Amino acid sequence: MCPHEPSCPSADALDREAARTMAAHPEQGWSLLCNGVVLFEDTGELLPDGAVIEPHRPLAGVA
């Protein structure tokens, strides 16, 4: 599936965000990774199976 060497992590892997970017649309706030994950600039994710990963970026200014 992945043509890269070494292969990108699968969409099920904990390090799935380390996959290479195949398409980037920063003006819309998202990128498509090699493993089929859509990564949003707020760190939320949409997995190939339709599962949603909530944003996990630390919140600034939360005390």
C-alpha cells in the first residue's frame, strides 16, 4: 500500500500522524496522509474507516 521506504505507519498505529503528506490544503486546514488519514490543523483526525479522533493539541492559557 505505502510506496515509501521505510513504510509509513498504518492508520491504526499510535504514530499514524508520522505518515507522509500526500496532499496538503493549508488554506482549508487539512492534509491527507499516505495512510489515508485526514489530519486537520487543530490536530483532529478523520480515519479511513470514518472514525473521528478529537483534537489533542494542548490548550493555551488553561490554568
